Amino acid sequence: MVESKGWNWEIVNNEEKEIWKNPSIESFYLLNRWKSQDKKDFLDLGCGLGRHSILFGKNGFNVSSFDISKEAINKTKEWAEEENLEFDYKIGDMLKLPYDNEQFDCIYCRNVISHTDTEGIRKIIKELDRVMKYGGECYLTLGSKDSWGFKQESWPLIDENTRLRMEEGPEYELPHFYTDYDLTKELFSCFKIIDIYQVIDYYEKQDITTKSYHYHILIQKTKD
């Protein structure tokens, strides 16, 4: 199993950091969904600069912000203090979450748990199951094997589903796990799968269009 490694936020410039402070589109849907279900205990797994911690904190959730990056946690804390919000902060490895069994009823991890290999993914999913309450839900994303990144043959292949990203930037030498529909269903077979859908993101840079594919997955922990 590869060693866990997070984003190198120290090299991200201020302009790019501002982009990463905007909540993702689906987070507003999840906010309303989980509020309507009276869910309160929220884990922002891989909080980054805090965009989703702040969003949920402003809406009355008990927020736990977790990241492997000390820089990320520090930036989230600074922002929360500016907003007069109090969160629980922890720095650690998602392979062994520093939380009690059945602590959270809602967990959000966007483009986070795929930063490992296949063995690591399976360990993280077990950890999600452990810290989630019965009836709790988790929304997460995983890179698709349709993505250009998985097809970069010059990037080292760690296992049949994982490549080491060799593009300069904050994700340099960060492992990326990729999945397909059948593997996704198998990975989350211990949960009730509410939704699986694949999203295509388009990026324009210097008149070149790049496409990125991700699976978006909503699961629920049940007693069955």
C-alpha cells in the first residue's frame, strides 16, 4: 500500500486558493437534504481550505474538519474564526480516522479518498463504515477510468486501478485511484447505494479542452 500524501497547499497561489474557497454545486443539495433529515454531526473529510466546513457550519451543523495537511487545517481554522464558528480540527491519515465508532450522521469527501491505491481505498471505506451512524449518509467522489489521467501511460502504474500523478503542481506524485461502475458497486456493497452517477468536467486552457470524469456516490449505512 502506498504512503498517504495530501495536496501541497503551500505552493498554491492566492488567486487559485480563492477558487478553492467556493463550495461545490452538490454541497447545497446535500445541505438541504441532510437538514431535512435532522442530521447534525458532519465530517468534512479532506477539508482542504474549509469551503464545505464553513458552509455547513453556517447552517447549524456540528462540524469536524479533517485533513492530512497542516496547512489546510490552519487555513480552515483561520477562516472559521473570522466567521465566529467553532469546529473540531484534526490532522491525520484517512486510513485510520481519529474518531469514535458511529460518531457522524453525514460525511462529505469530494475528490479525497481516491488519493491512495486499491488497498487503501478498501481500508478507507471500512473506516467510513466504522465512524458513520446507522442511517447516516456519505457523499463522495472517485476518479473514473474514463479520465485522461488513468490513460497517461507515462505515469507509473501502482496497481491495476492506480496511477501516480506526475504533473507539476499541488498533486505532484500523489497517487490517484480510478474506478468503473462495476468496481464502484463492489466497493460499496456493504452500504445501501442511493445514487451513482458519472460527471464529466471540461477544462479550457490555452485553447485546449481537457475532460475529467468522476463518479459521484451517495451511500447510507443500514443495519441490514
